[in-house]
Amino acid sequence: MALLVGLALLTGCGGPGQAQPTGGIHAKLAYSEGGGLRVVDVPAGGAADLAGLRVNDVIIAIDGASVRELEYPAIVERLRGPVGSSVSLDVFRSGEVATVVVMRQAYAR
């Protein structure tokens, strides 16, 4: 069962007391039946698009941590971060594993 989760699309920009606004990777993700997170949408011009993330890529690790070992809140926490910071994603694509580094962008309201 693929549970659709807008992990990278469900965050605001910054908050009280934060020095930098919070950003994300700008991709819509769903749990993959085989494990990991399947990329279901990559908005044009967003951080994921600029980094080369593609629809149907399966994210298997975030900054070296296996997605299978992370709970939903930990996944969201790892995908979010200060605007301009980067996150390393290990993705399974066309039978191979590739590393995609995404520079987080702010979200428009």
C-alpha cells in the first residue's frame, strides 16, 4: 500500500526565534511498497528539479540514514532545514543507486 505523504511540501518558512527560514526539497513523496520513498512529483524549478531528482526515483537514504529505519517525523526533520543548506539523498534509479545532493529552498506562501 502506497501512502501518499507530501513530506517536502508540508512545511512553513521559519518560525519564532529562528535565524533562518526553514526550507525543503520541493518534491512530493509516497512510501514505496519495496521500502523507501518514491518520488511522485518534482515541480519545475524547485530544489529537487534543479538537483536532478526524477519522478519514480526511490529515496533509500537521507544523509546516510536508511529510510527504512526512520519514522515519519525523522524523515520530515531530515528533509527540512535552513534555506540554502543541502541534504544528500541516495536514490535507486534504473537498477542503480545514485547520490543526489539537494539545496533546500524556501517555500512560497
